[in-house]
Amino acid sequence: MNKIILCLTTALLLTWNVSAQAQTEESSDAFFNGVTAYRAFEFEEAAEWFLKAAEQGDAEAQFLLGRMHFDGNSLSIDNVTAYMWFDIAAGNGLRAGMRYRDGMARKMTDDEVATARQRADQWRSKHPPSRR
């Protein structure tokens, strides 16, 4: 009986590890494709790839989506959306996300910050962190 439980546990762990690795590779591919599109000045395509990576928990992709809305060099400036992405990236441990989010908060109205936080919370509720 113990051997059966051990075999099943091992199989589950291996399956989870392979699944987590595949998800990490998908996220890396999406991020790389986003960077490639960005460098080719294909900003909307880059945003689509970064969004795919962001949905898989890639904090750098989340941060770059924020930057794309922050600086206006690639997409239109949208401070609420930029703050939202910086907040999501910060929640995933990216220090740059924290710095940008906090810096933006000083230049935004309380209502804008509240809206951005609400949108970040809604996004997080639809995209819970993956098990990696």
C-alpha cells in the first residue's frame, strides 16, 4: 500500500513539475516574442505578447505593459492602466513595479489611484498566481 501511495505521489509531483515547466516556457516564449515585436516597433503586437506572458504570472511582462502605458512612446498614455500594471508587477515581487507605482501615486488623484487599484484587484481575481 505504501509503495502505491509513493508511486502516485511521485507521479503527481512529476506531472506538476512538467506542467509548471511548460507554463514557464510558454511565458518565456511570449515574453521573448513581445520583446522582439517591441524592438520592431510593432507595439500593439508586443502588448498582446506581453499580456499573454502577464497572464502566466510574468512580472516583467506586467511591468512592461505598465511602461508602455506610462511613457506614451509605444501606446497612448494611460496613467490608470500603467498604475494597474505596476501594482500587479509589484504584487509579484518586482521592485521596479513598486517604485513606479509609488511614484505615479504621488502624481495621480485619489480617485485615479482607487480606480487603478480596483482594476488591479479585478485582474488578479481573474488571474490567480500560478504554482511555480
